[in-house]
Amino acid sequence: MNQLLQDIDLDFATAPGARLVTRLALKDGGVDPLGLRQVNLDLMDRAIPGINNTTVFIRPYAFMAWAWWMTNDLLSNGGKKDIDSAAAKDFVMRLEVIYAWSHMLAGGRDLPGMAVLRSCMPMEGGGSLTFKGANWETIKKKRQASTSIMDAIQYGPSIKALGFLEQTSVIGVFRPTEQVMPAVRAINAIVSRSAMRHMVDPGVGTFRPEEVQCLNGDLPPSEPTREEQDVFRRLFEPGRETGRTDFTRRNDTLALVLEAIEATPDGLTVPELRGVLASGVLPSGRRLLRAGSNDTGLQTTWLLMSSLQVRQLQRLALESMLVWIEVMIKTNGGSASTDALVAMALSQAEVFDADLAGPTVGNVLTAMSQRSADHGWPVAAAKGQTDFVALSDRLSLAQRGGPGSYETIPGLCLTALAYVQAMYTALKPQGADDGKLGELGGRSDRFPISLQHRRLLSLQDATVDTLWRELIETWVIGQHVRWSVARNGDGTQRLRLALGDSGWLKVHKRLSGPFGPTPDRLLSALSLAAQSGMVDRDDTGAMARFLIGRAGGRR
């Protein structure tokens, strides 16, 4: 039996002497080794509240609203004065599992929990499933462990935030709002005509794969009815008259995104849109927000979305350096001093780009900032060698190895941080907030852009190797150790580096990363917009392209 460290300490303190103890069981883990991603997530939640990166179809919204409506109706008509929460949840889960099961049997992968279902549900030609007993309880537990449509990291919060469901007087029991009833009735009409209409009969508890599969043909996730489209669009793109700040911000973000798409005849991919939002300039060269615009809501939204792209690049640059440090430790014989790491970073960055050699930090920052040429910042964030999206891609690719790839990371990192500094200087005068709650700011332990700005200003006259020492020891290793310790205590070994007699050592066997940009909800938002008819989606190319005008988008 594994013991906690404090238990071992107590044993030795109360009965001194040598003894055998079990090996300390720690699993490697941690997806945010520098603690920087929460700022990204906070900015995304401010810009596009009400959804997340997994909500890409609108049918689950309507289907779950229908499932709760049907469940409440059945339990109420069953003569129960007070609806039992456990019974309601059980029946809703049954309807959800049947629907997801039908999708899985049809070869679909578009709903949450497909992998879990494959491990525990009968496939075609297999046995039947009874929705009671030990097997059903096992399936429910697996679905509830982050694979249910209603789960917190799936559609659950979004379904409630967008107004599809509301809490009843019974804790844990929901009902559809009046606004979504047209979609609920549309789903009910389809189910009533389906060969699987007996799925709502509590007296029928056993189903075979062969009979369930037809439900996916009746309710394919990617083909919502007009009623579902209309309901979702009204809830997703509410007018400013609601007075709710979160609704207004989402409305402004959607307005900004749709304006960019509408102004580009061939439409935009999500990476192209990120470039537009970072720079404030359309591919045609026209500014996204026309000069003299008095729409403060759109201006504030653009500053938020631009700052998000800046933060993405800053975070990715520092996380890439963590990977680089681990690789250099390994190639240096298993350990490396700070002096050795600084020397390697300085040399590799100079080979990558002579402008990064200095002699002072101020010289480097000036040389990098001047690469905006005639465009100026923030326009340069979508142009040529200063393109933020392209630079993020290069950082992600460099972490994957290959001949000479790791050696480019210091140069890419310092280039990225210098561009981030230039963007801060450009966005701040336009109204971007660098306070604790601002888009350029944040808590100091999350290393906000504003803190980087202050640190670089203080190092203007310092040599470049001084910057590399602070960057490696404080911005990366110190930040990593601080967050590894802060999140300790759950049996997960998050710490990846330790200091030994001969220098820094790797703790994890595997390399960290490779890291990429945190998904920023833009693809989810545009996928939902396309499903609801606000934009058109063209999937004929290597990457989805969103545009307006072909099929009557933006109704």
C-alpha cells in the first residue's frame, strides 16, 4: 500500500530505525508547465463567452433541451408530485446514450465520448443493452467522467449559458427555456416519426444495436432543422438591448469577425482571421475598423482579440524554451549549468539571426521593432517575417525535432518576445489595458505581457547574455518551479527540472511538449455560425474557409 510522505515522516519520527518502504508512486503529468495558459483562457472567455472549444455542432443543444423536456413530461405525467432528481438524470442519460450510441454505430465521431462508448457498448451483431443493472451503472459512471454531452468540459456550461436550459426548483433537474421550444418541438416531431420512437417509453428498457442505428439517420448531428438554426442564432447573436455585458461582448466579437469575413470575397480560414484580429488589417490592406470609427464596443473587442494573439505568441515562445532547455540538458550529458545554457542560447540565436546578438538588449529590441518597415505596429503582426501566426507555427514545428530544429528555438523565442514588446507599445496607446484585469496585464505570477514589458525596459542597457540568464532562470525555470509546487499534492509529478551538483537535471523521462497555440474558440464560434446559417463554410481546401454570400449566410 502506498504511503504519503507525511506518513513516512511520522513513522520514522515515532519509531526510529531502518525499514523498507514502498516506492513513491507519482505519475508524470501537467499540461500547463509554466502556468501561463489561464490568461489565454480568461481572454477567450471574455471575448466569446458561452461556448468552448468542443462545441462545434448546434444539434446537441436542441437534443439535450428536448431530452430534459421529455424527461420532465414523462415523470410529471407519471403522477409524481415532486420530480426525483436521480430518476430524471438517469432517464436523460439514457436518451443521450442512445443518441450517441446510434452515432457511433453509424461510424460517426462528432459527439463527446465516442471512445468510451466503443469500450462498453454493443456493436452491430453484438448483444443488446439493458438500461438498468450493473452494466448500465458502469456506463453511466464512464459517461459522467467528462464524456457526457452535459459534462463541464463538453456542452454542459454552454447549454445553460446560452439559455437552452434553466434550473428547476429541484437541484440537478433542468428544463428548456421558452425561447428554445420551437427547436424542442422540431426534435420531438422527428423522434415521433422515427423507428426508435419507443426510446422514450420507460417500459422498454432493452435495445439492440441494429434498431438503435437508425436514429442517427433521423437526427444526424451535422444537419440541424431550420427551427434549430433559428433558435440557436437568436441565442448566439443577441442584440445589445439585453444589457448583459457577456452577451454584448460576444455580439461585438461576432460582429467584428463577420465584418472581416464579409469584407474578404474569398472568405477567411481561422489562421487568416487570427492575423486580421492581431493586426487590425484585412488581407486587402483596409483597416478592420475604419479610421474615425466611434464604436467603442468594437474597438475594445479588437484590442482584446489582438492582445489574445500577442499573449499566445509570448506563451508559446516561453514554453518552447522549456523544451529547448530539456533537449540541451540531454545533449550536454544529462546536466547543464545556467552558464552553459546561456552560452548555447546566445550562440544559437546569433546563428539564427545576427540582429539578436546585441550588443545590448535595447539594440535587439530596436532592430526587431524596425522590421515592421512601412507598415508599423500592430499592422506588421500579419505581414511577412513579423507575421504572428506564421511565427507561432514555426515555434510549434521547431519543438518536434528534426535536423537543426531545436537549435532554432532560442532565435525564434527572442524574436517572438521582441515582437510582443513592439505590440505592447503599439496597443497600449490605443486603449489596451495593462492593469491586473486588463488584456495586456494579469496576475504577476502568470507573467503577463505588462510584466515582460517592464522587465525588458529595465534591461535596455544590459548585455544580451544578461537577458538570456534572466529568461532561462526566471521566466522559464522559475516560472515552471513555482507552478509545479503550487499544484502539488495530487500524486502527479509536474516538476520537469531540478538543480543538481553539476547543474540543471531533467526529472521527466519524456520531453515536455510539443506545445502549440491554445485553441481560442474561433473555430468553434465559426463552426456554430455556419451551422446556424450566419456564414457559409467551404471544406474543399486543406483548411475550412468561412465566407458570406454563397448560400445566403448571415441571414
